[in-house]
Amino acid sequence: MLSCARLPIALGGAGEKVGRRVSNPPQVGNLPYKLSMHDRLLAAALAAREHAHAPFSNFRVGAALEDESGRIYTGCNVENATYGLTVCAERVAVLKAISEGARKFPRIAIAADTETLTPPCGACRQILWEFCGDIELVLGNPGGKTETLRLKDVFPRAFDASFL
Ligand SMILES: [Zn+2]
């Protein structure tokens, strides 16, 4: 099931602060406390995107993975001159979370500066399925466009350990 919405806040591009408030709620860090987890996660993905190392494609992506306790693990794409060693933002976030002991993940946000929102690539879909199952995907761009769907929507009949 798909749903589309506009974020209630303007989320920044290069050099801008994310999570700028539009009203005057008290601040927690640099994010308004009234933001939903969905919006906090997307803001974290947009902020992570600022760290992308993408000198070859200039296609910068950020991801933010939420664990069951609400902790957020971020990632950005990290390219390599050999191209084949490039790692996507989603996989960076998942591997960071796994390496720190997290195991259950309800949601991941993925942000790229594209009008048609960018879903995870095939390799990331497989990794997400392995570690997160049918996770909620929150796609977004710096202009505030968002879409929420499930991994199964973009990755039907997944291969996993049940086939081994
Ligand atoms: Zn990927």
C-alpha cells in the first residue's frame, strides 16, 4: 500500500540545517519535538546524505534505520574508484546497526535529490530483507516529497534462508 505526503517542515539541501521549524515548538537538539518518528527518520536520512562520498556519480544518498528501541543508525553512499566496491547508504546503515548489536528494525528512511523518489537498489533490497524482513520504507527528497511503502512491495518473492 502506498501513501504520499509532504513533510510539514522544509528539509535542507547542501549546507542547510535539517529540521527547520515552521511554528515555534520547543527544540530538542535541532529538531522540533513534535516531529513524528517518520519525519525524524527522514530528517536524519537527509542529514546523512550530506556526508555522501560520491565524487564519481555525484548521486548522493542518505539512509536512516530505526531499531525497535527508537535508536537511529545513519548511512550514506561511499563510492570507490573501482566502482564495484561502492557501498550504498542503506547497506552502510544496516551494517552499522548490526555491528552495534541491533537486530530488529521497523523502519528505514532513504533520501536522494530526485523528483521521482529513489527506492533501494536490488542489492540493498536483499540486505534489507535479510536483516529487517518486510520493513517500512520511507522515501524522501530535500523538497519535502515523501512516500511510504513496504519492502515487499518492491521485493516480492524474496530469496532468504527459508530456501536453504
Ligand atoms: Zn543499494
